[in-house]
Amino acid sequence: MKSFKFTPLFIFLHILLLLTLSCSAKEAKPLSNDDIVLVASTPCDELIKKQLSITTNDIVDFMKWVLVLKADGNFSLDIHYGESKPNTMGFKKDHSVSCEGIYSITITDNAATYTLKSKQFLMPVRLLKLNENTFHLLTPDNKLIVGNGGWSYMLNRKNIVKEAKEDLPDLSAFQSSLDSPLQVAYDGRTPCEELSMQHNFNLPSSHFKLKWRLILNRDSVTRKPTTSALGTVLNSRQVFVYGKWTIEKEATENGQATFLKLVADATGKITWFLVGDENVLFFLNDEKRLFTGNADFSYALNRK
């Protein structure tokens, strides 16, 4: 039998193949010994009901999540859902479901995706990790699920990791279909305190949410960004701040971040958003870092 010689060319090609494979999607294990507890209120659209095997003839417009990602690779999920009860954060009729399963982490192009599998799910549930404190639900075809004017599909860490590295994620893989309509509007509701301080709103401490609308206009010929209007409801009155907007890109440790920058006409005040895709925007603080929401609201706007 002929012996096989490991020539320098063979060894070089073998190393090259291993390097190529290492750059593709790879499985990862939880890096922390602590459980991650995520909370949120999200819409309860047909997709998420189908994924979670929720069937009901009652009206359901939102759901409350408590998701525990355990350090050993298991998870538990408790969900309450139903029709919202006016002027409360509860339901007219409370439905609930609990389940357990396993999760895996896949890292592709510096983005970490958590895939949850359970015998009770009709299909896996997938989460994109934005940073240590915020996650966003994905569709089966790897797109950000679009929320509505009441709730987004963003999940927030219950016990915020304040010392965590907060470099922004590279979401360019989700932006391949960015479009340029003459006018587009985004709606959403967020917690109050942080944005109230950022925008110098004088609101009572009992005020726990802000309702937002963002309108972006483009030039009819060049399709370049022109004017913007950012509105919120203050003391039962909708107030708009008018200005100009641009799209900016910035290199980050994870790759590249795409920002939407608003500059108010009257004051020059800058408001930053992280662009998820053409349908989802995330509020940023003045240092261009993501806010962490709570069990009731998140810091995202969804295309109307």
C-alpha cells in the first residue's frame, strides 16, 4: 500500500479550510454562571402565538414575558396574555402558559442568536442579543419581528448588568432591504424616566410611559433625508419637535452600526436611534448607548 505524504501544500490547504470553517456560524455556550432573567410586554400577533402553540378564541392584543435563560443551557418561560384592560398594565381576562426547554447560542458575524426549543413549541423561538441587557425576537427567516404602537418585540434584562460592555451590535445583516419612501412613520411607547430627563420634560413622578411618533421625510427627486418630526404626548397634548435627519454609519468593535440622527431646528438638540432595519428603530442615549426597558415597555419604535 502506498503511504500518503503530507506535503507543505496539503498542510497549507488544510489550515486554510479550518480557518474558513471557523469564520462561519458556530455554536457557543453561555459565558456566564448566572441565569439571565428577561422580562417584557410584547404584542401577541399570529406568528408568536403559532410559535408558542397558543390557541384561544378570546381577544388577545399583548402578552407579558418572564424568560429565564439558565447557565446550564435550559430555560423556563412564563407568559400571561389577553386583552388589555384600559388604564392598567393588566388584562380583562388573564390567560397563562408555562414551559421549559433547552436553548443554544449561535454566533455569526459577531451577532449572537439564542434559539429556544421546547416540546410545547410548534417551532423554535429565536432571540437576537443586542447587548448584555437587551434582546429582540426574530422571525423564522431571521428578521426582526415588527411590533406596533403599543409594544415592541424587545426583551429586557430584569437585573441590569451596569458594568457590562455596551458596544453596539452590527445589524447590517438585517438592513439589506432598507428602502426610501417619501414619508415613513414609526410609533411606540417607552418607559418615561430616562427619556424625560434626556429631553428635559417636566413630568410628575407618577408618569410611567411616553407615547411616541416619528415622521421622516425625503426629497421627492433625490430621495435623500430632509425633515423630521418627533412627537410625544405631554399632559394629554401631543407635542412635536421638528428638525432634520440623516443616516450615519460608525465602525464598532462588533463591525458597523447604522444610526438615525435627528437635529431639532429650534434648539439643535440631537436625538439618536440605532437602526435595526427599515421597520424597527431603537432609542439611544446621548452617548449612543441602548436603553434597557422594563416589564411593561421597551425603547423601540415600530414602522406604522
